[in-house]
Amino acid sequence: MKTVGVLLAGGQSRRFGSPKAFALHKGHSFYHYSLEALQPICEEIVVVARPEYREQFPDCVHVTTDLEAVSGMGPLAGILSAMELVQADRYVVLPCDMPFMEAGIMKRLLALHHGDISSVTVEGKRHPLVSVWSANVKPTIKQALRDGNRRVMHVQAQHEGRWIEGDLLTDTPEISFKNVNTPCELGRG
């Protein structure tokens, strides 16, 4: 089975104040931690970024932007754009704003993947973008976006899937699955 990583780095970072993908934590950009978490389990990784930030990534990183028809339509557009660019059996999705994520966690998530979509939940809070998507979900994503529905969980609800408890993946789920939305949140990790 071919597994492709989808690193979502196309958010507007309004609360953060600057592009989160390039924010630094312990000397490395946020996106670097997501890449490291995906590399051991993916044959290829696609970073989906905003057009204006594409050139800021190093040449060794495979960067794309949203397909024109769905440009700016949020994470679903990024997932679809990666699926259209690279054919695979499954796609491991991870946002760029989780600098505490580790490869072992993503490896365990992939091992527990069952059905069409597997996502993470931590203490009742769902993380639909830390997930594994089977290729057969692509038509549902296309239809949702055609209908103007950008909700990731709307698509997930239409497929066989499961929510995996974060404590099955790591001893520190409250830290590992933390989305950093403001610079001051880095100190709380």
C-alpha cells in the first residue's frame, strides 16, 4: 500500500500573527516537526501551502498549493489537492502547527487505522486533521467542496471511520496533540 503524507500549511495564521509553518520552536520551523513525524511512514510527503509562502520552503520539500477550483477553501481543499497531485492508497494528514508531534505517534495511528478515515480525539476534543484517509474518500471531498461545505467532520461522518483516543498513541496526548495558535502557547508545551 502506498502511503502519502499531507502536511497542511495553508492556514491564514490570524491569531498567531505570522505564518505558523515557519514559526520557530527549539531552533526548527513548525513544519519541520510535522515532516519528521511523517517521514518514517510515508513514501512521499506533500506540503500544501499558500502560494505566497511556497518559495519559503527549501527545494528538497515537495510543496504544492490548492487546486484552482478549490483554492482557499480550507483543509479539505488541501487534502483534495494532495490527493489529486499524488496517487496513493492512503493519506496521512497532519497540520503544521503541532510542533510537539512525534514519528512514533503517527506510526501508531497508521497501525490502528481502520475503515476509510481514522482521526484522533483527546479528552473529548477532536483532532480531525491528525488522521489517515483512504483514497476512496476523494469523491466525497470533491462533492462537499462543490456544495460549499468545508467542514472536515462533515466528510468524515459520511464514511466508515473511527476516532482513536490519543492516550492509545502516546503517554502525553495533551502535549503531543496541541495546536499552537498563539506564540505564548509554545511555553505551555
